[in-house]
Amino acid sequence: MGNQNKLREEVIEIKGMHCKSCVEKIETKLSQLKGVDKARVSLVEEKVYICFNPTQMNLDTIKKEIESIGYGTGINSKTKKSSIKEGIIYGLIPHIGCIAFIIGSILGVTVLMEFFKPLLMNRYFFHILILISLMFATISSAIYLRKNSFLSLAGIKRKWKYLLTMYGSTIGINLVLFMVIFPLLANVPSQSITGVTGAFIGIGGENDIFSLRLKVDIPCPGHAPLISEELKSINGIAGVQFSFPNIFDVKYDSTKTSKQQILSLGVFKTYKATVIDKSSAQQITNIEPIDNRRSSCGCGGNCGGRGCCGG
């Protein structure tokens, strides 16, 4: 009876628990400590209710013992952050396909665009992808919460940081993909236009090079790679440069293609293109072609192109 009066009850908050095995691990550790009468760990509340004899054990020692097996009690700032890491990992899972798309695009944009073209031709493709991502995030969260006995209102309140990380990473990854990565891929050089510039300059001359600026009605910058690859597939296209959010600068050889042919692309039936500027290469650079012999002449061209030596 006297021993019972000496017992002290305390509640300790614990950080870093994820499942029932964590509960068992902490309870086993505490039950082995001298002076501890009983210990009950609540996974949902993230607390341990402990009863101990203060003449044999003290609160700081108990906390240190909990810290020694990898859980946080507030004694130091080094608490486990695996929940946040797991949230980020689960947030990445729905985007495995998109990540593969990025890697494949860098290795071969043209081939990959052929595969993704039917999907990208759907105006709502990225909206659907966002919904699918959020659906996967919800399923992953539910599995995690149920597995670790947190699938309750109290458990959700306790794990709000984990859930915030999960959905935050999902939305963040979507935004990075659609607003940054995919637009950058639109400007990755394509093999389909490699060497075209030199070829058509030699045949048609610089006077035949034109630049066309198009404003394309794409729902988001994520559709830019599709438009770029479709433009590059036209014979005579020397280069395509995408600018956020929906501007495409197209260089082409007028002896091989025309503005009408460019605008007649099938992709523009789905995503309307409007010409906002057209100019020739000379108008773009404002530089008149220079004869190589005269440019290398030391007299500045006063010799009429014969060279300073009369050649």
C-alpha cells in the first residue's frame, strides 16, 4: 500500500511512431526499466501513459530511454521525420509515368511523343492526370492510416502533417511538371530537324528563311511538347522555340513549306493557332548578307570585293 502511494503518473508525448510495432517496441523498453510499474502507449494520441516509482526512476531518464530507440520526446530537436519522407514518396508514386516520360523525352522526344500523342490530343488530359494523382494520394493515405490504426477522425487530426505533405507533394509535383518540366521539354532539340538549317540555306538562300510566331490555344504549357514535335515533323522547318505560356516561334524555309501548310497541321484543329507575327530572316536580324571576300578585306570593302592585293 505504501509502495502504491509512492508511484507517480506522467504523460509523455512521443514523435515518430507509425504502427503497432512501434507501440510494442516502446512498451517493451519501458517495462524493462527499474521502477516502472506500467506503461501504456497510445498510437492515435502519440502519447505514453506511464506509472513509475520516482525514488527509483525519473522522468528525464524515461524520455532518454525512449529517445535511444529512435523516437522523439522533446528532449532534443532530432526527431524522426519519416512520416514526411513517406508522404513525399507516396506523392511521387502517381507520377511514375510522368517521370518516365521526362526521362524518355530527354533521350528521344520524337519517339515518346508518338506514344503520348493520343493522350495529349485530349484537351483535359492533364486535368484528368491531376484527378488520378489525387485519387492515388487518397488511396495511399487510407492504406497508411488503416495499417497503423489511424483511420479515424482522431487519427486524421493527429496525422494532419503527414496528409498535408501527401497532398501538398502531389499538387506540387503536378505544378512543376506542367509549368516547368514539360515546357522545357518542348525546346529539347529533335533529330527530325537536325542539319536542316544548313541544307536549306545552301539551296534557297537566306532570303527564303522566314520566322512565324504562333499563339496556340493549348490548355496548359504541358501540351507544348506535342505542338513542337508536330511542327518539327514538317519538311522545311528549321527550328521551333516555345515561350511560356503558349507562344511558338517557328523558323522555316519558304521554298519547302509555307504558312498555310504549317497552319493546316491536324493538331491545330484541336488547338487553334493564331499568327501574331511573320518576318524574313533579314528583318529579324537587320543585318544585310556580307560577301566573305569583302568582309575579310582590310580596306573595308573599298576595293570592290577584289581584296587589298587586287585579287
